[in-house]
Amino acid sequence: MTAVIVAVPFAEKPMLAAMMDDYLAEMAALLQLTVAFDPRLDRYWSEPGERWPYWIVDDGEKVGFVLVRYDRENSRFEVAEFFVVPQSRRRGIGIAAARAVLRRHPGQWRITQRERNANAITFWHRVLAIYSFDERTTATDAVRREQRFTVAVK
């Protein structure tokens, strides 16, 4: 699959927010809790070098998004949110997009999934199959699965 990632321009923030609503509705149903829109979305355009919003594009169509942040305290990148619209899933688009994001930001990474989200855990294991990673379970506000790894500079 040849999905690409492209930076989301500020002018397209409303479109990203609308897709985020679909993502949050899906997460709320999956996790059986209320998930509200996070007003910190603006930070993805006001904190250069610390946050990056990307579209996932397949055949010219925006089919998802990835929000990446840099945790300065721990010197690592993190996937804050990752979403592919349901009709574009199970075609390799998500894996291609996730790996493209990782390659774009070489260095230390941490990715987390809620333990109750088995599909996300399986997805990230497939993405990370080409990397050596450490995995652990953590408990903060919810039980989470966490992978830590390094993406080499090419």
C-alpha cells in the first residue's frame, strides 16, 4: 500500500476536527465511556518542533490522521492519536502511514494503546514488527499497553 502522510495546514483544522469527532465517537463506544473533544488541538499549529498533525492520504483522498507530539522531558516522540476511516481499513493503509510517520521522525518513540482496545494493540504490533521494541503494561488513568523503540536515522 502506498498511503502517504502530509502535514495538515491550519486552514484544514475544521476538517481534522470533524474527523476527530468520528474517531472520538468510535473510541467512546469501544471503551464504553464518554470521550470529549480535546481543545488542545490548536497546539498542533502553535507548537512547532513539538507537535505535528498529518493527514493519511490514499489515492488523493484524506482517509485518516495522525497526531505526533514530542515529549521533551523524556526526549521521545509519541503518537497522540491515530485514525483511519472504517471504509479504508484492512488494506494496509494504516500500517504504511504509521511507518511513514515513524520514518519522518527518527529517534526514541513511545506508543500506547488502552488494554481494552485489542485491535489497536494488534495493529501496532504489525506496524512495529520491523523494529525491536520493549513492551510493558502501565496503569495510569487506564490500563495501557506501551511500546518503546528507536527509529534509526537514514
